[in-house]
Amino acid sequence: MQRIKYNRVRKVQPNFAEYTGTHTSEPIEVQLFVYDSEGYEEYLNPSLEKIKFELTDPEEKHDIKWLNIHGLHDVKLIQSIGDILELNPYVVGDVLNVNRRARLDEFDDVLFFSIKSVLLGDDSKLYVDQISFLLKDNTLVSFQEKRSAFFSHLRERIRSGAGIIRKKKNDYLLYVMLDAVIENFFITIEHYEDRIELLMVEAKNNHKAEFLEQIERLREETSFLKRNIIPLRDALYTLKEIREDDDFERISKSNYVFFARLYQKCLEIIEQLEYDNKTLESAANVFFSSQSQKMNQIMKTLTIFSVIFMPLTFIVGVYGMNFEHMPELKSVYGYPGVWLVMLFSVVAMVIYFKKKKWF
């Protein structure tokens, strides 16, 4: 698995519209929902004229409009949508610049929300995409770098009228969309926790250097998840300050409690990731302790063998000297006597080591 890091690109001026991501091959898809409690209308890849008419039609000012764009590499299209919504060029630039930190900005009549979505691919790699939200009047616009299934269940709920989503305003739609992104963090973390649990079990028995590489790779990826959820937590905390100021009406006061829940979920994710990092650190410590214990066992075994053979080496060395006047050389029982002495020395030391419980 390759090391995960943010792409390093040249700096882009805040008011300059340029897509800084890598998803440029897939065709852009635009989807527009116009709905209320009674029904809905859905448009796939509508023209700019149709988008402008639906978003600005005074007769439908009570309808909720959700415009979702998959793909950001068509800069002119994004700028045209920005012109329809009368967005500040800085906002359009921030939508296209996917290398910036997740955050929340409040303008005169627009709430801009930019977050990072994390998706675990089939190849077990982490993929990060930016999702931006614009909340204005009764309209919610979401910009995604590429097509994903984050909001598929929300589309089905709008079509079927299930739940309360069609009875609420666009700020509630923003809440359920953010909740879907955050829930995917939980799913991703659950996947990593299963791997971490297996590593903890394996740490006591695996002595290969590759095992430590797995631990470090997991620690890097969980830290990467934490770096992506912290800005989202900070952005949600900013909503609390907006609520205390009581000057921004894009979010209903009754719905602030939902965004408070999202903030609590972010705290839960951060706490869980910190716990996972500590668990990985414990797994690394267990690995090193196991390695040290194994090395100590090997050194003890080698030391015992060395001690056993030291007197034998001494005896063999003495009788390996070629002196003429050595009494034992002419003794009939000299050879078996030396063997008995060596055998007795080995047995005595083995018994002594056993009593000392050295092996």
C-alpha cells in the first residue's frame, strides 16, 4: 500500500478558478432535485438554462432544490453555476481547489462547507475526495470530485418520500449529507480496527520485520484519518459560534441540535482513532518485547552450552599437551577416567541449572 499524503501542487490564488485535483477523465454528471412534502421532480444533466430557471423561479421559492455535481474538471461549468447563484469568485475558487483544509465559511447569504470524504477502496487503499456544499435560500448545491455512493440512500428517500427529509428545509438535507460522510468514517475505522485486533494477537508470535512495517503503515493511515476529521470537527464547532451570534438564518434554530450531534460524532471518531493509535503502539511494544525475550532466550541457551563445554574444553586442552611425563598417559584407566570426569561435570552442571530453573 502506497504512502498516503496530500498532493503537493503549486499555490493557487484565492480568486483564481482552477481545478487542482486528479479526477479529470470521468464525464461530469449534474443532477437536480426539486421537491416539497407533496412530491418531487428529478432532472439528470439539465442545461444551464434549466438550472437557472429552477433555482431562480420565484413561483417555486418554497420548494427545496438540491443540485449535485459529480466532477469538477469542467471549470467553465462550475463558474457558470457560480454565476447563477451569484457567488463570490473566492467561493468558486475554493470549490475547485481541493487541496485546502476542510472548513466552514459564512458569507452574506451563503454558507460554504468544504469537507474531505474518505473512502476505502477494493484494493484496501484510502482515497480522499473533497465535497463542497453551498447553502443559499432554499437551495443546496453539492460539488463532488467524482461519482460516489455517499448520497444514494438520500436520493431514494426523496424519491419514495420516506422519512422526514421532504418535510424539512435544505439545512436538514445538509445535515443528513454530512452525516452520511461521517458515517463512512466509522465504517472505515471499523475495517481498520479488525486489522488492528488481528495484529495484536499476532504481535506475540510474529518475529518478522515485515510485521513491524504493517504496524507502522496502519499507524500512518489512522493518523491520516485523524488529520481529515479534525478540520471537520472544527468546522462544526464554528456552527456553534454562528448560533450564538444569532445572525445567520440559513440554518433553522431547531436544526442546530442535529449539527451538534455531528460534532459529537467527530469527537467519537477522534477518540477512537487515538485509542487505535495507542493500541498500535502497544502492538509495537509487544513486538519489541517479544523480540527481546526471544533474543534473551537464545542468549541464555548459548550461555548454558558455553558453560557446559568450558570444563570439557579445559580437560581436553590439558590432556592434549604433548608432555612426556604425564602420569595419566601410562595409566590403564586414564582414558575412561577422563571420560567419567567429563561426563560427571556435564551431569552436575545440568542438575545445577535445573535447580536454578535456568532452562
